[in-house]
Amino acid sequence: MLFFFRVAEHGKENLMEARTLATVIFPTLLRPEFTSLATMGDQMNHCLFIQSCIEKCNYFFEEAENN
């Protein structure tokens, strides 16, 4: 996540903001099943979770970074 946070920090230059990164990587990390449009919409909440992890990674992973 720290890598994605660093990429998102340069979002104005590389056009890879946290939302874009989350959209790209959440299917790989969480392996959702897109069986219909309804389930696809529900799975987007997972995308928001990944986006929050990227944006707040210093909060979530602060202790691991200090060790």
C-alpha cells in the first residue's frame, strides 16, 4: 500500500490518483465475482475500501513502518 500511496502523491503528474489506482488493483486484491450488473455495483464498495487504504496508509500502516 505504501507504494500505491507514493504513486498517488504524484497523481497530478502521472494521472494515477488513489481512486484510479483502487479501480485498477481492487479486482486483483479482493477477487470479486462480477456475475451481474447488480453485483458489480455492490463490489464497488470494495474499491472504496482500497481507495481509503491508499489515501490513509500512513494511519493504517504507521506502526509497521516504524518497525
